[in-house]
Amino acid sequence: MIYAVLNTKGGVSKTTTAVHLATMLAREGKTLLIDADPQQSAASWAVWRSEAGRDPSPTTICLSGKAVFDEGRKMAEDYASCVVDAGGRDSSGLRAALLLAQMAIIPIGASNLDAAAMTDLLEVVDLSKDYNPELNVHVLLTRIDPRTKDAGEMLEFLKSHSLKVLETRVCERVAYRRAIGEGAIVQELGKDPLATAEMEAFFTEITQ
């Protein structure tokens, strides 16, 4: 299975979601992580992970533009799973990831700015489906503050666009930032049971 984790807006835990997914998949089989984001945050995380000697680890490479599709498709054949971290802005790499993937996961926050960015991204996704009709798209609500009603309002917005929204909600937690900085995932640090439960629920939901 090839997954693309993407958004044109930054600050939505896109890379955090991608590296957690890739590492959890690596527990079950050989996994490729393609960093297609110009900031290459996933690649930095992979270096930190290697330096820390953590295992299992996805094989991580950086690709850009059309190479995400052309080279990514060939390389993915040698792996049980592949995760593409793409976006931060609308780019040829993001569009190539949508053509390559079987499942697109869109992490999104719960602000008006997130909703505005989502409207633009949906146009790109719809266009991609013309060339990749088998693409399955899911939205993951991230960086949620459970003390507010923002998540509910965003959920209504997403449903109005007939989008598939995952049941899992990922809240704003320090544990995620700490894990990424240590080349880890929250399960490995074991300091926040709620964060661990969120990531395991996310993984179960998209792989069941």
C-alpha cells in the first residue's frame, strides 16, 4: 500500500503523521518513507533516528517533482508499504504524490485558515482523481484543543464537502514535538499514554 500524507498548509502535523505511520508500518514489514517536502523535515527526523539507533526504521529517501511518481513507483515495488510526506504548498511533488498513492491522508487543524487552505487543496485532489480514480482520501483532525468547539465546526465543514473523516482525533501534545526531536515516535518514548493511544488508533483505523 502506498500512502501520501499531505497538505498545502504547514503546521498541521503532516510530517509527524507521516513518520509515525511509516514507523508503525515498519513494525510489520519493509517500509519506504519518501520525503517530498522541500523542507525535508522527515529526512531530518530519519537522521536523528539513525543516530539514536532506533529500530525498526523505514528506509528514507528524498525525491522532488515528477521523480516522486517516476522513481517512487519503481522503488515502492521493493517494499511492503510506502509513505510519502508531501506538501507545505501546492507543488509538482504534491501532485505527483497524489498520482502515486492509493490512499491520501490529509492532516488538518481546526481553524478558519485550515478551512481556507483545504478548499484550495480539494481542487488539486479532485483533479488528481481524474488520473488516479482509485485514490482513497481520508481527513485526519490534528492539533485539536479539546477545550474548544473548533473541532466540531471543522467537522461540519468537512462533511459539507462529502469528505471521509477519520474517527481518530489527534490533540495538541508536547509529546509529539519531543518524539520528533529525538527521532522517535511517541510509543517509543512512552511518556504520554494518550498520545500513544491516538497514534495506535489512527494506525488501526487506516490499515483495518
